[in-house]
Amino acid sequence: MLTELLEEANRQLTICNACRYCEGYCAVFPALEIRRELGRGDMVYLANLCHDCRACYYACMYKPPHEFAINIPEVLSAVREQTYSRYGWPQFMTRLLGSGALRTVVTSLVAALLIAAGIALFAPNHRIFGVVTGPESFYQLVPFLVLVSVFSGLGVYVLAVIVASGLKFWRDTQGRLRDMLSLRALRAAGADTLQLRYLRGGGEGCYYPEDVPSMARRTMHSLVFYGFLLDFAATVSAAVLQDFLGVLPPYPLLSVPVMLGVTGGVMMVVGTTALVRLKQTSDARPSSPSMVVKDYGFLAALNLVATTGLLLLALRDSPLLGAALAVHLGSLVILFLTMPYGKFVHFAYRYLALVQSSVESRRTEQWGD
Amino acid sequence: MTTSHPAGNTGIADVPPPWPVPSTASPAALRSLAGVEWDVVVIGSGNAALVAALTACQTVERVLVLERAPQHMRGGNTRHTRNIRCAHDTGDVFTPGTYSVDELFSDLQGVGRGPVNPALALFAVGESQTIPGWMADHGVRWQQPLAGTLNLNRTNRFFLGGGTALVNHYARTAELAGIRIAYEAAASDFRLSGDRRVTRVVLESADGPVDIPTRAVVVASGGFEANNGWLKRYWGDAADNYLVRGTPYNDGSMLARLLDLGAGVAGDPRGFHAIAVDARAPRFDGGIATRLDSVPYSIVVNRDGLRFSDEGRDIWPKRYASWGGLIAEQDGQIAYSVYDAQAAPLFMPSMYPAYTGASVAEVARLAGLDPDRVVRTVAEFNAHIDPTGRFDPGRLDGCGTRGLDPPKSNWALPIQGPPFHILPLRTGITFTFMGLAVNELAQVLDTDGRPFTNVYAAGEVMSGNILSSGYLAGFGLTIGSVFGRIAGREAAQHSAH
Ligand SMILES: Cc1cc2nc3c(=O)[nH]c(=O)nc-3n(C[C@H](O)[C@H](O)[C@H](O)COP(=O)(O)OP(=O)(O)OC[C@H]3O[C@@H](n4cnc5c(N)ncnc54)[C@H](O)[C@@H]3O)c2cc1C
Ligand code: HEM
Ligand code: SF4
Ligand code: SF4
């Protein structure tokens, strides 16, 4: 049995399959064309293949108020949003952190406050508001062991949940394990991913904020995406410096970790801010409200982490270091906790969907009048 | 010089559209259009109209497009289109190989009774070669061949996203070029001065008529396919059962008005493009998704459960346009395509689910047909299939019936494997051909063949100069683009002098 939402997606996609005018825009339509009947897994797959570029909304002669009421980006983002909770694990966590803005915010704030309080308690001499300088200044505030165990614990947890969710998703969408490991498919999907190919909406970009295509969303997403990777690289390089080369933080401005971190941080702040602006000015019709909530939540969490990270750097020689550190670590906890249940997981399902799509052969049969 | 009911001095247009044609925009908005004398007023916002407007604005500044529909319905039937047929000597990735002027012209001669005005048709075919370049220059994008497929569309170019995207691109380019597009603004009448010269286009606002002064007019307002009363003149009550595949706004109001003012007629009143659509499709605007392509892999029976035509006479792209007319001749203007599980995956999936049953009798009952009659027809068909035939959906396989009347010449698969399916078919009109007589400068001619001084026509509204009874897929846009460009150029040049 399909849910009401999946019934609606099925209704719309069946019309698309009889029409096929949008097949040149993205991978969703060719994938649809090789299916005559759609099961739940098919629709979940198509939904995560859709890059929400909106080209097919503006191109559709059947969009509301037409009685066929076709709005593919809306219905597919609603389905996509449901996959985030459906494949998340354990279920009680998806209920706490994957549904409803308020509950997510409250839960993650509580967690972040607990961490901040922990830091305040553990900081030697309660020197939250003192000037801490010199080698190991961070660790005078938060003991190294606490920092490492909290965040590596969280990291392992996030990774495990996302891998488990991805496998569940892969099974449900009838992916074969062999395909997931096929080198050719991985290479093609990797290229599609790194270029965000389908945010090009058939060439001119995607349709944000309105029916004029532009590359804005693709560019800003790339800033966020690569900024995030740079920040990740910064963390790794810091670990290398510390554990293998024995150089302890804080690192000078011209060191690898700080330079990577600052560049990534600025990219993320600029990118997330621009994406929020774009979202606010965008045509709301082709979007689903539940997904918009998740988008804002994720954008806010990323922005918070990047901003507080930069702030930490700016304040590291000031008496506010302790406070800044607490806020930054708190925001990281929020990001980590919501990662497997919120919008962050999109990358996993999207990547798998792109792999699946590059495995499937494509063909077409259509002509006009 | 009259806004009265068109009396129909030609005797053709005496089943009029609603008159006068009301404009639903606010009177103030409509009056704001009347403040200047326009260089060119274009009536309609489909392909022909926008091509004309974009061309005119290269020469003159004040170009106004009047569209009677609200903005979301702009672009008339063009909203529903998919590709365009153009001749080319050298191919590219979009239309590989050669499709010469001669070949396209002979394709055109091969449909129906051939072109009404062969000289004009040949002219359009020649001009078609330059259309794709012009389209790309004005914002249209082509669809890349899909990965893993050879592009087999040698004759027709597919524009990315279909006709609504095409209209979006043109309208955006037009607005950037300073062209004014007014929605919910219906041309209702013309005021003429002297000899066949239009000085004003009249809009009918809620507060009464608004006169729009202009130096030239391009009429690109489509056919009369959405005008049931007009269709009934030629088709009788059968027209009540026709579905209109495109916009409900193409009621032929401008065509009727100009005929009334003395314009000459071109084309056959019964000439139209009509295909088989799902009988459950909406009365108007169902578009491409309601088209059914099951016919060649099925047998088609009428309301009485009897076959009436050769379902496999020729490859479907060449035959599909005959079925609208064939169904129109049946009682109740309805027919039923009967097939089995084996045939189901062979054609494009349909938007409405087929009636499905474990036996022919069961599915016939579900479709409201006499089960015994349909069972007999199917049995008779199965018994007459030539057992030596080798079925091949990719070509004219000659796998047909022997001694059956009417025969099925190709793709005669026995209907034997459950589940069995039935799709109900009705006549879906794409557009009507009869229109305004024009010359090579797209000038509208009067009944004596003399041109109106500053009135030009393009698109469906003059397609009857070229199309008689048959149709070549993709040629509607070719006609509109070729004559739209000429009309825009000529109208602008006339204004500039
Ligand atoms: C489902 C479908 C698919 C098709 N596919 C193709 C295809 O792939 N290729 C192809 O070449 N052809 C196709 N056609 C045919 C094609 O639509 C026409 O040949 C072409 O688009 C006609 O363009 P036009 O500008 O003449 O008319 P239209 O695009 O119909 O524009 C006429 C416009 O005039 C407006 N109008 C009418 N009266 C008035 C008035 N009094 N005042 C102001 N405005 C008025 C209407 O609202 C309408 O917007 C298709 C048609 C349909 C229905
Ligand atoms: C496999 C890699 C990735 C792919 C293919 C991908 C693709 C996409 C797509 C198509 C969207 C828009 C549609 C939607 O809202 O779902 C999107 C949104 C978003 N992505 Fe990614 N993404 C990837 C990785 C990442 C990463 C690593 C980050 C940052 C940590 C990120 C941050 C965002 C944000 C913030 C949005 C929301 C933007 C908005 O709502 O305007 N993405 N992503
Ligand atoms: S979105 Fe509209 S135009 Fe595009 S394929 Fe679907 S029904 Fe056709
Ligand atoms: S919104 Fe863009 S990516 Fe999604 S189905 Fe439509 S065209 Fe494809």
C-alpha cells in the first residue's frame, strides 16, 4: 500500500511518463521512462535523483491551476523529505531530531547546552572568561580526552547511522551491491556529484529565485560543499600535526589547518547566507513546506558552526576564548546530532541515486505532433 | 467599421464565436495600452505571434502583443508542442543526416491531398532551413540526445522542455527587448480606414470598447478548433464528442472577424489534425499526455464491438493522425483499443489506466461493451492471423491477417494472453486548417486576392494555405515560424515608412 503522498507522486509521474517533454532536463525522466509501473522504491529513488532545479515546473503546461496539477519538484521534495526519517535509525532518534522544527531545535539546544555546561565544569579553575594563551590553551579549557572522545564518538555514530541508512535505501530502491561497487558507475556518479550536474537544469542553471534560470544555487552549493570539505581537511591536518608531528594547537595563522579552516569557514558562511537569501526570495509554489523547514535547519546549523569557528579564531587571544569555544563546540554537537536525521543525509541518498542512475541504461521513444 | 455581430458575408463564418470577445484585464490596464500609437500590434502569444513580435522589434520600437488568456495560459497551442520539422543539408547532433528541401516537400505532398498552395508550401519548406538558427538566437535551447541512444530524429528538432519552455524563452527575450505583452487582452474588432487599412484594434473592456491605435497588425490567433458551434457547421452533432487537445481560447474570433471584413478563405473547412486520445481526457487542454499509441499493437473496435479499419496499415508516426478522423466517423465518436499482456509494453504508457480483466469478456464488460460481440471479434481476428508472419515492432513486418475484412496488415499479434486490456478512444482535435488567405509577404488577401495594406497573418490562422487534409508532425510550428518572421518583418517595415 502506498501512502497518500506516494499515491500523489505516482499519479503525477504517470502523467510525466505519458508526456516525457522534460526528459532533456535531468536524469529523473530517463529513469522514469524505463519503468512502466512505479513502486515505493522507484519513487524514493526518483525523488532522491531529483535535484530540485525546477526546470520541469516552469516548463510544464500542466502545472496548477491546470486540472492535471503537475508539480514535480514539490511532490518529489516531499517524498525526499520523508526518506530522511524513513531510513534514519534508530527510530526514536528520527522522531526526536528528524521531524518538526521545534522538536529538533529544542533537542539539539539541550544537547549543546549540556556540552557547554560540561566544558564550564571541566575547565580548570573555571577559567571560562580568562585569557588563555600559549601551547595547549584549548586543552586547558577542555581536556583533550573529553574533546576527542565526545567528537569521535559522535562522528562514528553519525557515520554508522548514515551507512546503515544508505544500505537500507539501496536495498529498498532495488540497487544491487555489485553496482554500488562498480567502478564505472562510481566514476560517473562521482563526476555528477562533484559538478552538481543536475543543478544545471538542462544547461542554463536552475530556476531560482523565479522562472529565470541562473547558476546561483549551484555556485552557492559548491561554496558550502567545498567549504565543508576544506573544514574537514583542516581538522584532519590538525590531527596530523598534533599526533604525528607533535605540534600542539593553537596553530599560527599561516599554518595549514588555520588556512584551510578559514577558507572553508568563509566559503560556508557566504554560501549558506546566500542560499538562505535565495530561498527567501524564491517562488514557493514548487517547494514542499516540510522540506523547506529542513533546509533552513541545516543551513542554520552549518552557518552557526562556520561562524562560531571563525569567531573562535578571532577571539583566541581574548578573554572570550572560553565562551567562544563553548559555543562553537555546542554548535558542532547540534550539527553532528542532526546530521543523520536532517538534510545532511541528502548527500548519501543522492550519491546512491546517481550511482543507480549511471548504471541504468537510457533510451527514449517519443515524437511530437 | 463595425462592432456588430459578424454577418458572415462569406457564408463561412456565420456560426460566430461569442461576440464581442471580452477582455478580462481591468479597464484601466486596457486603457493604458491606448495612449500611444503602436508600430505593430500582434494578436496572440503563441509561436507565430512571438516570432513575429521578436522580428518586428528589430526594426521598430513600439510592439504590443495582445493575448486574451491569463498569463498562465499564454502561448495557446504552442504550450503543448514538442518539436519542429525543418529541412537541412548538413546534420548536427540534434537532427543528424540530411533532410533536403526536396524530401521535406515530397513528404508534405504525401500527406492528405497535398499542399493547397504548392508555391507557398515550397517557399515555407525552403525558409525552414534557417529557422533553427533563428530559434537558438532567440533563447530556445535544444534537447541533447539522451545518453546511450542514437538520435534518430533526422527530421524533427526537439527543443528542451517542450512548448511551454519555448514560450517562456521567447516571452522573456521579448520583454528584455522592450516588447509589451498584455494578458487578458482580447482583440475583438478592427477599425478600418480607406482601403483595407487597419487603424485601430478594438478591445472590449468591462467599461466598453477601448481603441488601440496601430500602424500595422499581425494576426496570429490560432485556428477555430475550440469553437464547438463552428465545428458543428461542418461535422454536425458529432463535434459535440470531439475533445480539443489544446487551448480553449482558440475560438477563431479573429478569423471570423476578418472573413467578415472581406478577407479571403484558404483551405478546407473540414481540414484538421485530429488523433486518437483517451476518451477520459478533459474537454480542453489535455495536451500530449492523453494521446494513445496502442492502435498498431491492438485491434480497434467501435461501440458495437466491430473492427472498422486496418490498425497496422503503416508505421504509426505516419498513421496516427488518421485515427482522429476514423473515430469521428463511428457511432458516438468512440472506439476501443483491445490488446493483451504481450502487447502492453510495446507502446508508450498511457496516463489513464487501461480497463483490465482476466478474460476478453470481462474486460469488455468493464469497458461497457457487449462481451459476446467483442469475444467473437477477437476470436475471428486471431483465427485469421497469417501463421507464417514474424512479428517485429521495429519495422513494417508484414505480419498480418489473411482473408479478414478489414485486414490488419502489420503487427498482427494474437490477442490471447491475460490480462486483457481495453483503452477507450475519442477524436482529439489538435488544430483546424481553414484560415485567412495570404501571399508570400504574409499579407492577408481579400476575396479578390488584393492584400490588406497593413494586416499580416501567421500560424494556424493561415495554415490552410498549405495544409489540406493531412498533416506532417512538427510542421505546424514551421508554418508559424516562417510566416511569423515574415509577418513581423513586413509589418515593421510598413510601419517604419
Ligand atoms: C497537444 C498538441 C501538441 C502539438 N505538438 C506540436 C509539435 O510538436 N510540433 C508542431 O509543429 N506543432 C504541434 N502542435 C500544433 C501547434 O500547436 C501549432 O501548429 C502551433 O503551435 C500554432 O501556433 P500559433 O501561434 O499559430 O497558435 P497558438 O499557439 O495556438 O496561439 C494562438 C494564441 O492566440 C490567442 N488568441 C486567440 N484569439 C485571440 C484574440 N481574439 N485576442 C487575443 N488573443 C487571441 C490564443 O489565446 C492563443 O494564445 C501541437 C498541438 C497540440 C494541441
Ligand atoms: C553527494 C554530494 C552532494 C550532492 C549530490 C548534493 C546535492 C544537493 C542538491 C541537489 C540540493 C538541492 C536539492 C535539495 O534541497 O535537496 C542540495 C541542497 C543542499 N546541500 Fe547538498 N549535496 C551534496 C553534499 C552536500 C554537502 C557535503 C553539504 C554541506 C555539508 C551540502 C549542503 C547543502 C545545503 C545546505 C543544501 C540546502 C540548500 C538550499 O536549501 O537552498 N550538500 N544538495
Ligand atoms: S513535468 Fe509536465 S511537461 Fe514535464 S514531463 Fe511531467 S507532465 Fe510533461
Ligand atoms: S526539478 Fe529539476 S531535477 Fe527535479 S525532476 Fe524537475 S527537472 Fe529534474
